[in-house]
Amino acid sequence: MAISDFRGARLTLLAMLVGFGLSAAALAAEEEEDEGGGGKPSKRQQIDTGDETTGMSEAKTDAEKATAKEASAVLTQYLDLVKAKRWDKVKTLTHPLTLKSIESTKKRLGKEQHSMAPWFWAKSSFYLTSYKIQDAMPAAGGTVVVRTIEDSFQVEEKGELAGEKAAYLLGKKDGKWYVVDKKNEADGFTKDAIKFGYPNYFDK
């Protein structure tokens, strides 16, 4: 092989390697972006956060506004009773199937360590001192999700914890409104979570 031919082949090979290196680097950067590497999410990574995902929407019709208002009134009554530590009355506004879930938790754990058992938490952890209802949104299956901002007294720390977010799911059973569940964020009550997580809880 002539020296000129050898040099030409070497340069061609070098160009191919450089090109491959650039392609590999670009591919790696794209994969890092898709895995949430810290930049703007790629199109494949973006999530639809519309009503189809959350199962909630703003009350628009008069009927929806009336439903949201009814649920807010029930939650207000419930939270006032929680503040007053009138546990027997609190239980009358707690969904019967939720009370059964609390009983199941006690059998399994030996204690009523359940998000809907405020009497358990008030003993040694925290209890509600004040709250503010932010909004009430119609949700899947005729339910309503009500968001609140709450202050509580921390028993061990002996101090106030202010501004905690909470969300409550309310629904009707046998024509009566009940408080069904509590979560830290309303996003926990997606359409599927309401549909499949609470079978036979609500009137059809």
C-alpha cells in the first residue's frame, strides 16, 4: 500500500471514530434528559395533569357548585368536631366503610394508626388547632375533594406546626354525606384511585 493511501485510510477511520463519539455523546445526553437529569423534561417525559388524570375539576354548573358547597359544609362540621375532640360525633360523619378500615388497621397493627382516626394521633402525636378551607372540587363518581390548610399542636415537641396542606374526599352513601379519606395532597385522589380504591362506598 502506498504511504498516501495509508494516510487516507487512517484519516477516514479517525473521522468515523470522531463522528461515532459525537453521536454517542448526543445519545447519552438525550437518555439523561429522558430520565429526569435536571433539565426541562422531554416530550416523552411530560405528564398530562388535566382533569382526566386528577379526576377533579372546578365547579361550573349550579348543580356542581351546590354539591361542592354541601360537601364543604359537612367537612367544616367534621373539622370543628375534630378540633373539639368530640370523637363520638366525629365518627358519625366518618364513612361507615372507613370506620371498618380503621378497625382492620387496629387488628393488623394493634393500634388505630389510620389517617382518618384523629383520636389516635391526638394522644401522643398531634391534634388539630385551626384550619381554613381553600376550595372544593367535584371529583369522580359524584364525590368532592376539599383542600384545606391546617395548624396542629405537636405533642412531643410541645409546639405549633402551621400551614400544613391536606385534602379530604367526601361522598354520599344512602343519601348522606360522609368524610371518606384524608391525604396530604389532592393529587392523591385521582380518577382511578377514587374509582377502584373505594368500592361500594358511594351511591350510584
